[in-house]
Amino acid sequence: MKKSIAALLLVLLLLGAAGSYLSVHRDSFTLWPFHKSMPFDGLSKAISDHQNNLFVIDNAKKTIHKVNSAGVLQFSITSDLGKNGEVYRFNDMAVDDQGYLYTIRTLLDPYGIAVKSEQIVRYTPNGQFDRSLFTQEYTDSQTRRYRLGSLRNVQVREGMVYFFNDEVTQLALYKQPVKEISTTTPQIAYTVKLPENKYVAEADGYKLGEIYFSTRSGEIYRAFQDGRSELVYPLPGIDRTRRNFPESMHLDNQGRLIFIDFNSKTISRLDPKQPYIIEGLVNEEKVKASGVELAFDATTSSIAEDDSLIIVEPTQINRRLPDGTITPSLFEAEYSSAMQTKVILLWSLAIVGIILLLIAIKIIFFNLLQRRLPLMMKQIFILVPVIAVSMILLSTVIYTSFSKKMEEETFSELILLARNGQNLIDGDKLQSLTSPLDYKGTIYNSFRKKIQSVFENNDQDDNQGFYKAVYKYENGVIYRILEDDDGMHMFNPFQQTPENQQVVLEGKPATGQWQDFSGEWRYAIAPIYNSSGKIVGVFETSKNLDGILRHRQMVLNSIIRNIAFISIGLLLVLFLMTYVLLSSIRKLRNSVGEIAKGNWDTVVTINTRDEVSDLGDSVNIMAARIREYITKVENFSQSYYRFVPQQFLRFLNKESILDVELGDQVEKNMSILIFNIRGFFHISKKLSPEENFNFVNSFLKRFGPYVRNHQGLMNKYLGAGFMALFPNRADEALLACIEMRRELEIYNSHRAKVGYQPVDFGIGLHKGPLRLGIIGEEQRLEGNVISDGVNVATILEKMTEPLGASILITDYVVQSLEQPAGFHYRNLGLIQVEGVKEPLHLFDVYQGDPETIRTLKDKTKVLFEQAVTYYQVGRFYDAREAFLMVIKQNRQDKAAQLYFYLCDEYFQHGTTAEWNGTLSVS
């Protein structure tokens, strides 16, 4: 029996460990063990660094991969979810010479449509999040944007990070030095006012006079140093129409413009010095001649370090080399051998976990249930799995039926909305839109306003998540006109599908669905007619089913919860039968078991009026007497602990006060804190003995807890103060000092309200080796500390007043701080103290001082410490002048005054032969 239980516990422990490990590495667990490569799906951007590593934005902007020059995957960065279900997307990126990656990370609503905020984010060379450089919020309808925010084209040039911000009426270029990212924020380097009724699409460049931006109406402008802009493309007389919209615009390393024209399916190059010559770098003919297939659908491009052109489509990456050669398509990235090994190990661990689960089932049903077990446990082992399986099957049936019904209702709703699109969109006005120049014109804005009035008048979840689009049908081509995506442009040709051909050719509404990395979508499209009954466009309404899926999950959870309640009810009825039969003996057994465990307050309550009831009364009497005896012992121990703290016993490796013997000792390295009220002698003379005790006890009661809150040990009370030890981090000891100093302000404000004078105290803090032990004689023992550090801390406390400090610490404390940057302190230099042979290197911690004192010391810290350095090397004139400047700014600075007088004395009359660069304080 015991062996079976031990085996079961071991199997469950191993199973839990395996499950925890698989949960932590679940992202890698999603890969099949024998897949050697990862196909791209949903690419939107690719760049390269000077080592020819590729950085690609994949999975519908959810993931960034780093692929080395050999095509091996190095790491992946996956976007997170926001606090309320929002989704993050990567819209652009750049890499510096050190391998740091800079991205534009966009936060979208839970449906992936409306932009909530944008950030410029940096990742380390190994793909870990480093910091956020810049944030742009979109909080109201006036700044509403869809899928694409206002930040554009992050780039790293000549040791600077640049990016553009579309501020509606002007375009701003921000910059920030790469080496100063941790200490500075991006600053505006240049702004250009946009031409009237023009809106930014893309921008590139960083040198004044060589900055270009494209507009949503299809032009490219050059921005000059004085803020003017000049049209570069298309110029009058050029062999291009307004529908040759320039997209994915970039500057190459020679200052030439590269852009994609989806209307002509061409990647073009334009030299601003010869704007009438447009060179076709990549087109369908050149692509076919190279044996490569490009769909020119959702295509983007970028310029590599070697001047090659990186061409990206949703599932492939190609390069156009400087000599015009187009490389074969890259469809996937190979997994590294380490990654493949890890995945195989994870799957092997999963198989082991399944085997362990089978072993656990075997132990329960073939070992434990064949042995003596409580009837209740046997029922649980048998009935719970049966009811759980039944519950899962029933939930699946109900959930499947409900999901199918919701999908049908969603399609019906989308079809209805799509049919209503022809009432929202005037076909004649749609026909009058002829080029991207009509972007945000009167007709365009009227369409947007009508659609918004219908779809955005209700904030309920069921009415959110709709994606709307208007297309124009002209000469057999479907063009994009208006969408809930600011990254799409007017008159961008839309690919033909059987569904949209059914709409434009037959006039029949169509529905469909697709699933990609951006989500699961349902859509409906319907024709738009002009006044003569001709089909001139298509209205689309679609919905990201994330919201519906969440609702489904809620329903499923509700179903499971209700079935679970019913199942529990059935189990309770079954268990009640056994419970009634064995209730008396089980009560007695359980109660005695609790008492045996030390739960002495347990009371046996049996109302059967039989022998078991008599036995229960006897057990209650026995438990009461044992409880009374233990209470006395515990109270006795607690009284001891008030005189000898438990921490002190732990340091001596003693279980209780009974184990302590004379001479027990141990050496430790601790922080030693001495705390004392200043001028207590004068205060005590004004009080009666009773008032003295009340004052000291209330004072210590108020400030003592700060020691314990930071793992400190109150070692000894010193009348008007105490000595405390901190065995852990020096940071905790210093935090306790600072918090006590802050508490003093509150304490004095309360004293002032009742007419009492304020009090003040000083704190000395030192860290070093000490010995804790038990001293005395056999009839009188006492815990004590023996250490030179106690004397040092005591001296520091006494020196706080002449040095104008509230907290003095030694350099041993500073060197022990794990996070010194989190504290405000200044270097007081080497101080020679009477009675101490070697000078002390002291620091003034002013973080807990009142605001005025803290501000003045912060302001003069650098100058003060420089003056101390001058003093220590004997430059008394320079030191005197520096200390004088400190005193002029902070006339209450006693340390500066003391140094000033000594500097003046030494400068006028020279130093003694014994002077060694220290400050003498008596």
C-alpha cells in the first residue's frame, strides 16, 4: 500500500514537472519534431544588416524572424496581447551595426482594426525586449486610425535612429543617438508642412534636402531644408497615370527613389535629378525570364546593405542584385540543429508524460483500488472520471450545435449589411472617383461618414469588429477605394476571386470565409449599382471572429460550469449514502487525526448517544488538557522571544531558547545600524520619569517596525535609540534608514499639532564582520555582538550632527549595495575621527531628508564631490572656491562649511606635517 502510494506520488511529481516544462516551452512544442524548416506565411517586410542576416516580419505582422546568410533561423520575436485583449503588430523595423533591432510596434483593438497606440521599441541582438523609445497614443475619434498609425519608416543612419511621425498637417522627422538611448528621448530634427489637402503615405531619407514623402493621392514630394516641398512624381508630361500609385517607397544608397506600381506590376526606380526617366527594375517579363513567380499582391521592398533590392511577398522573398539578376525565391527558413534537437526532446518528453499518465491510471485502478481504501476514495476514483468524460462529451455536442448556429447568424448578418451597402454608397458618385487624387475629397468623406454612422453607433461587442470596404469596378478590374486599413491606397487593383466575379458579373451577393495569421474571418460582398442599373462597384463587410470566438468560449465555459455543478450534485448524493452509514466513526477518526497533527482546538461532536459518543467526550477532555498545557508552554516561549529574538537563535543554529548555552557564538558579515535621538538629555529633563518612559516607548514603537519590515534584527535598545543588525542585503538596511527618516517628518507634524517640540535623530550604518554570541554566567545569559563595526556605527551616528547629515554610511555599505543607483547619497571623502586610527570613507545619504534639503543636496552633489576631490589632493584654493559655491546655494550645508573653513585655513597658513588628505572631525 505504502509503496503504491509512494510510486503514485513520484509519477505525479514527474508528470507535473514534465507538464510545467512543456507549458514554459509551448511555443517550440507547436513545431513538428521532424520538420527541418519553417515556411513563411504572411510576410510583410524584410531587411538585411551588414552581415547579410535577414530580418523578416511574418505571420501577418505578428512575428519577427532573424535568418542568417545561410538561411538558418536564429530567433523569433512574437507579439504579445494587451491587457484587454488588444493585439500588437510590427509595422516596420531597422537594425544597427551592433545588431540591435528597432521596430514600430502598433497596438490594435481586440479585432485588429482600430489603432490604440504605437511605439518605437528596441530589441537586443539576441531578440530580447530592451526598451521603448517613443510612444504615440490614439485616444479619440479625431485621431482614429485603422491598422496603421502615424509613425513611419524607422531607420538607423550614421549612429542615429530616425523615424517619421505623420502629424496630419505636417510631417516630423525624429532622431535619437543610438549610444544615448538609455539617457535621452527622441527629438524633432525636421518638420515639413504638407501641401494643402495632401496626406502622408510613406516617407524616407534623413539628410536635410534629401527627404522624400509620398501622399495618399499618389504623389511623391521632396522636402527642402526651409520646410518647403516640391512635386517629384508624377510630373506633367510623364508617361504615367494617376493610378500608377507609388507604394513601398524607399531611397537607395545613391539617393534614388524605389517604389512599386501595382497598376503596372512594376518595381520602378526614379532619380530625382532626372525625374522624367523612370526605370523599370522588376516587372512581369523580367521576373518570368528569371524563372521566378511574383504575384505583385501585397508586395513590399527594401534596400539591402549591398544595394540589392529585397522583394517580399506573403510567402516568399527574392532579391534583385545590382547587376539586375533576380535570385530564386526563399520560401522558408531552416531550423538550427539546436532547435530541431530541442523540439525532438520536447516531443519525447510529451510521450514520456503520456506514459506516466498511463502508469498513474494503472496504479490507481489496479493497485490502490485492490487494497484497503476508504469507500469514499474508491467512489471518487471510479465515478469522477466517468462523470468528467460524460461532461466533456455533452459539452462538445452542445458547443458544436451552438457554434454552427452562431456561424449561420453571422453570415446572415453580414449578407444583410452587404446588401445595405448599395444604399450607403451612391453608384454615380462612386463612378465619379477616378484617381487617388479623390482621397478624402467630398465624395470620399461622405462615403466614410455614412459607413461610420451605421457601423460605429453602438459600442456593444456584438457590433464591433466589422471591417468595411468599398471597391470600384471598371473595365473588368476591381479597384480598392475605401477600407478600414490606412495602409491600403485608392485604386490599388484587387485580385479576382470566384466570389467577387460572381458579384460584378452576375450581380449576386456572395459570402466566404478565410483563416490566416491575422485571424478567422467571415465576409459578404454585394454589388453597387449606378442610376442606370449598371454594376459599378462592390461593397464588402467582414468580421474578425475573435469576438465571436470569445463569446463562444464564454458559452462553453458556462456549459461546462453548469454540467460540473450537476455532476457534483450527483456525486454528493452518492457520497451521502456512504457518509450517513459511517458518519460517527469517520467523525471520530478525523477529529483524532487532527488532534494528532497538533490541531488542539479540534472538538469531537458526535450526537449518536452511544459508545462512540462517550469515546468522543473522553477525547475532548484529553484534548482540552493537552491544549491548556501547550498554551502555557507557547506563552512561555513567546515571552522568551521578546527578550531573545528568533533571528538571533537562527544565527546560532538553535531550535529554541532551551538549546542556548553560554559561549555559543557565530561570525557573520552584517550591516550594523545605530539610531539615537539627538538632544535627548535636554528633552528628558523636561519630562517626569513616567513621561520619559512613555515618550521613549512610543518613539521606538513607531520607528522599530521599519527594521523588521526589511529583515532586520533589533539587537539592543540604547535608551533613546537602538542598535539593529541586517543579515541580508545592504540595500534593505539603507531602505530602513531612509523610511525611518521619512517617518520622522510625519511624527513631528503630529507632535506639532499637540504643541510638542520636534525631535531629531541621527543614524550611522556600517557593514563588516561581527561575532554574535551568548555572554554572561550560568545564572544570567545575554545575547551580544562583539565587533569593531559597532564602534564605527556608533561614531557615525554621533558625527551626523556636525556633518549636517541624517544618515551616514561607510564605503563598505556603498560597495555592498546591489542597486546603488536607486539611492541618493554624496561622497563626504575621508574623515579622520578621534579614537579611530584609520580614516573613514563616509557618504551622506539624504534621500529621506525633507524636500528642500534633498533638492539642494541633489543640486550641489557634483560640485560638492569635486570640491572634496580638490581638498584630498591639496588643491585648497580650488576646493575653497567650490565649497563656497556650494554654500551659496545651500547655506545649511554643514559639511561644506566645515570643509570651507579648513580649506581657507590650509590655503592661508599651510597644513601640518601629519595632514594626509582627510577631514578631521571631533
